[in-house]
Amino acid sequence: MTQLQRARSLAISTIVGITSLGLGATPQTKAGTFVRSGIEFCEVGAEGNRPLTTAESSINAGRGSVSYSFALSRTEVTVEQFYEFVDAYGRFDNGWPNPFLATRGITIDRTQPSGYGLDPPLRRFGAEMNWRTAARFCNWLHNDKAMTREAFESGAYDTTTFGTRADGSFTDQLTRSPNARFWIPSLDEWLKGAYYDPNRFGDGLGGYWQRPGSRNEFLKYGLPENGGESDAITSGDPTQDPFVPAGSFPQIRSPWALLDTSGGLREMVEETTAGQFARYHMGSRQSDGVWFLADDVNWPGLQGDPMLLTGGLRLATSIPSPGSAVMLLAFLVPRRRRPRRIGQSVKDRVFGSFRVMR
């Protein structure tokens, strides 16, 4: 390996290290996907796609159109990913033990500084949380996982707005802040990610599938070891059904390669009911008693109090700029050494070995 090749290799490694700290765009791991803050995301393009028609969905007609590109996490946030947040936030939370932190796979553990521990066998399952906890999770990611109280309270959502009026309606900020780096998807973003296909009726002829997994018919429900394609219904008794890890049905994908849009947990969105009494959760869950309704583009969603109802979180984020890593590489790749000129200035000796790559 030549000196220039070694330098380029070092530069690329440096870029990966820097972006893993949240200081730049993360290189894509494969076409249409990238990793940010340890979470894999799938790009959702086709900006300005048409909304659902009345013929496609009488309930969600007019929804699903998004004018910009964005990305959604390939699966719901897992217990392991959620625990990293719980372990950090628990050190600042005065409400210990918090029942909305000690959910599936998270244990009460007084030996840990946060007061919470991780149940390793459940680390790959979808994590349960309420809407306000999910908002704080987004804030923490937005702030590069900083270990300060402020990092949990603003960035994507202003938690000082969180409250309840006398009539039971909530005062929470309705949608993400304009510059949020991570957020809870809007209803339109969720519908597009789960059902819209830019080539639904042929090359460049977009439309919506009726059911998850780029299907118009129902999936084959059951456990993966039994040939199932979704755990939305297995035995029909949720107390008897084993938990299925996130991503256990890799062959069932949305048009954007999202997994688990059927089964797992119902996924929260920003959408609110009239009067702001509840937030919506979309899609089916494991052992779902209404799977035949929930696994349909016409499903209105489940309503619930943002403080009480728990569900899964499929994170949304922006798509990295393709030029940011290239520009950083330009400043990190050294040029070939040349003999130093007599009288060369200190500035030249320090900076002369770097050049912009064209």
C-alpha cells in the first residue's frame, strides 16, 4: 500500500469516526440505507407523491403525500437501543421508578447509576414507550446523546409545552421543531413509508398497496419458524405468544425496504384527534385482535393519551447530504510529498501538504 493509499484509508476511517459522533453525514451502508446514531434508516424519496384517493382509502383519502425526501428506521426502535436512552435519562429523571421507562426488556436495577437494567434476551425486540418518552428520545438523539438534562428537553420537541388542560386535552407541541434531526413520523410520512410505491403500476407509475409488505392480499400470519410473514396473529392469545425479535420477517418489506410494518407494536405518529385529546398509533401489533382492520391502508389508527398509551417508535430523520463526506475527505487526504523549497514559510510547511481533491 502506497503512502497516498494509506492516507486515503486513514481519511475514510476518520470520516466514519466523526460521523458516528453526529458531526457529519454517515456514509451509506447500502443503496437507499444509512446508519445514524447506531440506527439503520431507509430513504423514502419520490418527493411530491400523490395522496391516497377515496377509492384506495375512504378514511385516509387525501393523506400520504410528502413533498420532501426523508428516512424512516428500518424497524421499530429496539429494547437495546431504547435502553441506551433509559440508562442516560434515568440519571436525571426524578420520578424513579418510571413505569414508562421500565417497559418490556427494561428492569429496575438499583446497582446501575440510572436505576435501570437491560434484560439481554429481550434486547432485539421492539421497545414500548409512550409518546412523550419518544419525544424525549428524539431530543436526546438530536443533541448527539449529550449527558445533560437539557439534552432531553428540547431540540425536536419542546417538553415545556407538555401538559393537560382541565377538560383532558393536552397542550403538547403538535409537530416537530423545524430543524429537528430526529422525530416521530407524521401520519403522511408513515403512510407513505408503509404503502406508497413509486412503481406500483409500472416504471414511474406510483400508487399505494392495500396491505403491508407491498401486497394487496393479507400476509401469512404466524411465527417465522412456521413460515409466517407477520406476528400480527399467531395463537390469538397474547399471554401465550412468544415475543418475536424485530426484523424477523426480512422477506416482507415495504416499497422502501421497511420491515415490520405488520405486527410487532403499533407505531406512534404525530397525528392528533380533534381538540388534542389523543395521538394516533398506526398498523397492527403482535397477537392483534383486529389485525384484519389494522393491516389495511384504510385503517384509521388507534387513539390514545400521549402520556398513557404505549407503542413502538419508528424514527424519522433527514437524509444525509451526499457531498458532506466528500468535502471532509478533501481536507483529510494529503498530497504527494514534494521537496521543500528553501525559504518556505512556516504556514507553507504546515498546510502545504494538503490539497483539495478534484
